[in-house]
Amino acid sequence: MELARMGVHMLINDSAELRSAQSAVWIVGVDDPHYYGCDDLAQAMSGVPADGFKLLLAHSPELYDEAAALGIDLYLCGHTDGGQIRLPRPFRGRWATPIRNAACPPEYAYGEWRHQGLQGYTTAGVGASLLPIRYNCPPEIVGIELRRSYRE
């Protein structure tokens, strides 16, 4: 409620258009699909043009399948904290990334990922949950630059 009093519009199952002189991006936000189950991506997408660039902000990557089906272009999320504790897998040469109960493929738990035509990024964030520790999973603040492709 404090954010609303300060004039911040929370995108809870809602969307907003961010427009410049030559292009627009639709920012779509949903309620937390992991803990609360009150997310409604279809409602959030109502009024968003099918051909517009759509950026989804969600707490977790769990809506990846629905987001791809609804034409989301870029999906940004957190929730997993990158696993917080990443231990080596002895025979694969990869790092084990616990998902923290997110209902999604393990490769969507941290970093850049793709699903059908959808691009996604799950950030490790800067905090921690349950235990105030991180091992082999440094905190991160991600900067993503969107560039418009010009087509003839």
C-alpha cells in the first residue's frame, strides 16, 4: 500500500504500455504464481495488441508454457535466488542449481533460457531466503538493454 500512496502502479494481473516516439513495449505483470496462485496472465494480457512487444514480469519462471502460448517475447523473473547454494555435479561438469520448488525445468532456475519463441531470464537477485547464505552463486543485478530491430 505504501508504494500505491507514492504513486507507483503495481502490475498485478495488469499491463501498461511504455511508449517512445517510434516504438512501444507492453509491460505485463502477474501476481506471484508460486506462493499465492492468484496469477492471471490472460487477464493481464487483455488489451495488449498481439503484434506488440510484450515483456512479462513475474516472481517465478513457472508460467513459461502459458507465456509462450500467449506470445510473450521476454520473461523476467527471480524467485529461485539462483539456487543460493550451487554444488558441483561430479560426473557432468555442471553446477547443480536447486530450484526451490519452482514448477519449471531446472535450466529456467538461473540465467538466460528459451522456450519455444520465448526468451527468459531468471536472476539470482541480491537477497537470500530461508538461510542468509550464498555459495558459488553470487548476488547479481542484471541490466538488460532492449533494442528495436528495424525491418523493411
